Amino acid sequence: MPETIISGYCYPPNSSSRKPAELVVFDSSYELVIDREVVKSGNIHDLKFSDRVGSINRKVFFDSGTQFETEDNETIDKLLAKTGHKNQASITVSKLESSWTISIAAIVCTALLVFGFFKYGLPAGAHYAAKKIPVSASERLSEGTLELLSNFMFTKSELSKAAQDKITDRFTSYLSAIPDTGGFNYTLHFANMSGIANAFALPGGDIVVTDALVNLTTEKELDSVLFHEIGHVVKRHGLEAVIKGSTTAVLVTIALGDLSTVAELTTGAATFFLQSSYTRNAESEADEYSFSRMEQLNIDPIHFANAMRKLSTQFGGKPEDDAKREYLSSHPPSADRIDKAIRRSEAFNQR
């Protein structure tokens, strides 16, 4: 007597026609019966069963290309479990997929993994990669970004050539006295940015200074800002940020299938440098680099505090207002940075 009888339909090889059929199982052997005639027989373990997906009909595949289809998923599951068939793993998968508790837990775990990747994994990977990329690669990235900024975001500097040369000569003399500049070739670029006082460094050592910043600060205050920007280059903060941004964009492209995102990476890099949106840790490291270089060159770090005060108030705000936005800002509050510069100045003057 058969142990299991499963009703369904049989599809001959290379045909869409079907006939009512039964899969009859005796222990570990089977018979495929059509119109009360056995058309196939053999060992149940020689058959391949499709995975269970909800209530979708299951299929049984024979070596000859013949297929048997049935909606009796429950009986198929019992048969696979009872005979220890290799396709029985799909039963467990199906149960997991149909469990709301497990599905919600999987969603939560996935969200945590994604959060962990972007919060910790990606920054750590970008930091490691930035340290390994050669200076020449950083310089090529800077060339393209600087060209884009010059064409679309800046206008020509209105500073006189004499004023630019004076700043450049002083900057060059400082560079020759600093031992740890990271092997980069530094170049100052002067530009007008709608009257905004700003300075930022590209990964290859190009440092852009706006006219408004030159007009806003004294020589020593401007120098302290330039030391800060050198610190970003030496620590490779810009390159690290570009790697993180590019990786995120590529992952979004893969997830959404929008290939146009890749074409926007250069524009994204330019926007990042224009906004100087570094992390708090990166800004603190660049500040520390500036303080150390100023002390090394016998320049009082108080000039950095003065520069920060002026930059913080150029739009009518106060340094203290930044502290109120501390948790909404990627930068350390200006008041904290000023306080740190003052403390370094006090130590500098007590030497």
C-alpha cells in the first residue's frame, strides 16, 4: 500500500500541455501515475522539489525534463521531512519567512547592521583607505574638484597681486619650517565667494582662501587658519570624507538602480569642500595641528581664537550661539574651540 498519494498535474518535456497525475510514494520509492498507468518510477531522493514560497504550487522535477506540479504543499513538506530529502531545508526557510516575529527581528537586525556599517564600519574603512592612497591620486582628485569650483562657484579674486604674493610668500616660508606636511605640494588659490569669509583645503594640498577672509583677519589670524587647513590635508580628512561620500553614493546607486548618481560624485566632492563639512573629530585634529605648528613657529595660538571669533560673527551671530546647536552641528562649537585656543595661548605665554 502506498504511504503517500499527491494529486496534481504532469507536464511532459518541452511542452506546456498538462495531464492530471498522481505522485505515489512507497517508503523511499515513487511512481508517477497518469490515467492509472505508471509512466515513471524510481527513488524519491533522485527527484528535485522546488522551494516552498507561500501558497504557490510546488514543482517536482524528473531527470527526463518531466515536471509534476501540485498545490498540496503540506503533503510535500511532510514527505520531505519523513524521507529526509535534501530539499527539506526549504521547509525551515518557509517557516522563518512566514513568521511575523522573525521577520520583524530580521528587519531590526538589518537596520542595526546598516546603522553600524555607516556609523562605525564605513568611517573606519575610509580612514584606513585614505592613509593608503598615494599623494599623486589625491592631487588628481584635487585638480578636477578645483576646476569645477573655479568654473561654477567662485569668481576671480579682487585682491591685488602684491597682496596675494605677500600672503603666498609668508605661507611658503612657514612650509619650509614645518617638518610634517605629509609630502604634499601646497598651493594657495585666492577667490571671491560672494563675500563669504572661508578657507578650505583639497586632498592634494590646494588651499582656497576667499577675499573676505583675507580682509576679515590679520596676518597672524589668517596664518592660524591656513595651518588648520594644512592639518586637514596632513590628516587626510578631505580624502577620507570623499571616500565615505562616494561609497555611500555607490551603495545608494546599487540599491536604487540609479546610475546617474555615479556621475554626480565629482559635484558632490566639490560641494563637500565648499561647505567644509568635516566631522567634529577631524576639526579638533586640525585645530590641534594648527596650535602645534603655531607654537613651533613661535606664534601665539590666541590668533586662532581671534580668527574663530571673527568667523563666528561674520553673519551676526555669537560664538556662544554655536554651543546651543552643539548636537545639531558636525563641528565642535566655536566657543569650545576658542576656549581651547585660549588655554593653549596661556600655556604658550608661560613657557
